[in-house]
Amino acid sequence: MPQVAEHKRVTISAKRQFTIPQKYYESLGFESDAECILQDGGIFIRPLRNEPSDFSEEILADLVAQGLSGQELLARFKEQTKKVRPAVQKMIEEADETAKSDSGKLSTNDLFTQTKS
């Protein structure tokens, strides 16, 4: 059964801030960060979870190979995992720009097939 949308009007301050209604905040499990998505003439806001990226194993393997351990390993792991989301976002933006440009006349296969140099 489809979920019924619930609407609530909020006020935006002069600093472009608003308060998420408590019921929504608690229901969705918001913490300290939220993700805002501009889509279809509106803004979609959802909780941003600090979930490990798909690259966690690779990051850990690289740091261990560098000889890191203990607290230093933990600190560097946290530092590196924070860089994953912005890097992926940048790749998506670059792909979107390429797709919009004249040079974007590549097939999906061309984009994801490695060429041998």
C-alpha cells in the first residue's frame, strides 16, 4: 500500500534556515547532518547517515599496507572515508557535464570500457 504524503508548512528565516518538524525529525532518525537534493522544482531533504562506503575494505587495506595501526590507522581511515562521497559526487558532476557537451557523444560502453594504452 503506498505511503500517504504528509505536508507541513515551515518558515524560512532571513538566514535561509528552517526547522524540521519534530515529528518528521524523530520519525526519520535525523542526527547532525542532512542531504539536500534539488529535484523536480523542489528540495528533498533526508538524513545523512555516516555509513561506511563501499570502499572501506580498500581504504583499510591500503592504510594497513602503509604500516598504520591502532589510533593512527583509525584516524587516517576516518579522514579517507570522508573524502569518498565528495569524490564520487565530483565524478557524477563531470559525467553530467560531459553528457551535456558535444564531447559527450559516447555510449555507456565507451564510458565504462577501459582502453589499453
